Amino acid sequence: MSYRKVNYEDVDQVSSAMHFLSDPLETEHVGVTVARCDPGWNSKPHDHTDNEHEEVYVLIEGAATVVIDDEPVEMETGDALWIPPASTRQIRNGDEESAFVLVSAPSIGDDDDDEWLLSGFAG
């Protein structure tokens, strides 16, 4: 088979929001996560300096604020935000549910230590 398919709802949720898809999709060069954020949910501020992962956050539903290096960036449905590895980032959800697709490279599967996955997204 030349493709892999998974429904994010079939992937266990981590930290009350995150569905990490890279393992079930067996990606080699990109990390993909769906984040369904409950009202008032905040991720833990974090960066990816150690693993040099740049990220793109695409808001596919709702509205939310992503704080980049202490600068709030208001996002609405359809917005995409590129974040360099050294920048600190945090999702701050508002009063309604929102949903993001998070894309990172190099792949999250490239790391031997998966600790950053959970520490970066602790709600």
C-alpha cells in the first residue's frame, strides 16, 4: 500500500487536547497533531530549541490566541502561523472549543526521547 490512513478520533488523546498522528501514520519527516482545545484550555509554554523543530499551527475551527515569545497572536478559523524552533509558544483557548492542526519538522518520530511531546502540551 502506498499510503496510510488514520482518523484522529481513533488516536488516544493526550493532555486533554492532543491527538499525535505521526506514530499511527508512521511518518518519517513530519510530525502531525490534531489539537481539540476545550474552552479555557492552555498548553504549557515551550520551545523546540533542543530538537530544532519548526512548527506551523493551522486553526481549523474557532478562535484562539497563540502566544509567541510573550506576544499574543490572535487567530481565527483559517489562519496559519509559522513558529521557529527557538521561540516560546503557548496556545490559549478562549470561551469556545477550537481545533488546530499542528505540523512540525523534522518528524517527532526522529527523537529517542518523547518527553517533550507531553511536556509541551500539558494543559
